[in-house]
Amino acid sequence: MTVHRHAAVFIDHHEAKVYHVDLVGFDESTIASPHVHVHRHPKGAAEKHDHPDDLERFFGDVANALKDAEQILLVGPSTAKLQFVNWVKQNERALAAKIVGVETLDHPSDGQLVAYAKKYFHVPEPRVR
């Protein structure tokens, strides 16, 4: 089993991007959030509802992607990161202890987020020989 020392997660209500960051680079995986279901009523009015099972599955998938991390940084522009933290505290206590930071960031590029994570975790640049 490979242990990834540092993980950064960009999470919003559309997706979660999980970055495992180390000295030689990073890998990235994307987990799509549940789709909003539209319920049509006989009179033509539509209501949007999130299904609780979808959110549970989404957060469970994100938690599973982080199981090998030793330290986790959560970032995102909205409340999804805080909802995830609360879900982890209730459902994955061992993972909750690994969350070392929660920061507000507005849609950084992959490169910007990896650079931010490396700086946050004090990952030195690889030496060139």
C-alpha cells in the first residue's frame, strides 16, 4: 500500500479534486458530486432537491480517496468543504484527525493548487543534479 504523505482537496458542490503531493510531483483524481434532482409537480412547478444518499456517497468517495494520506488540506470556495469536515467527524473519525487545514480558495488551476499545497506542507522543490 502506498502512503501519500500530503493531500490537498479542492471541493465544491460540483466536484472534488484530490491531489496527492510529494517531492517528485503530484497525482490528481476527480470525483463528481451528485447531480441535483428536479422534481416536477402536477401544476408544472419544479423543485430542486439534493438526495441525502447522493451526498453521503459523494463524501464517502472523497474520504476513500484520502485514506492513505497522512495530512490533508481542504480548500474550496463555498460551504462544501465545511459540510465535508462535519461528515468526516461523524463518519470517519480517523480521517478527521488527518485534516490539518481548511482554507477558502476560489477555483485555482491545478498548478496553482499544487504550488499552494507544496508551500502549505513545506514540501521542498526537488534537487536538480
